[in-house]
Amino acid sequence: MNQIENPFLQHLQELQDLKFMIAADTDHRLTYQNFRIFDIQIDALTINLVAEYHRYKNDNELATIARLIVEKYRL
């Protein structure tokens, strides 16, 4: 991942990377139609990616966070 100097843009880039990793970890069962800017929408379920990212970011790398989200929500 390229480093971006603007903290807001850096955060958006990390969320975008997280979405790509989640899609890959689900073997692309989730399509990009399920992804919004800050969340994942699956039928009536909304997963807040910002909250999940902040929950795990201090102790985990981005790829691990993606895997934890896939496992937690059984995606």
C-alpha cells in the first residue's frame, strides 16, 4: 500500500484496501455492489467497516483484519 500524506485520504485508502482483501478472502462471493464507502451491505445486514477497522487496527495488520471480519460475519 502506498503511503498518502493526508490522514483522511490515508484512512480512505486503507478502507479501500480492506474491501479488496475482504472480497478476496470470500473468494469473491461478495461483489463490489455489496460495498459502500464505509460499510458492507448484505441483504438486511450492514457491516460498519470503520468500526471494525478501529476495533482491530492496533493489534492487527490489514490482511488479518479482513480475515477477522470474514470469519466474524461468516462471509
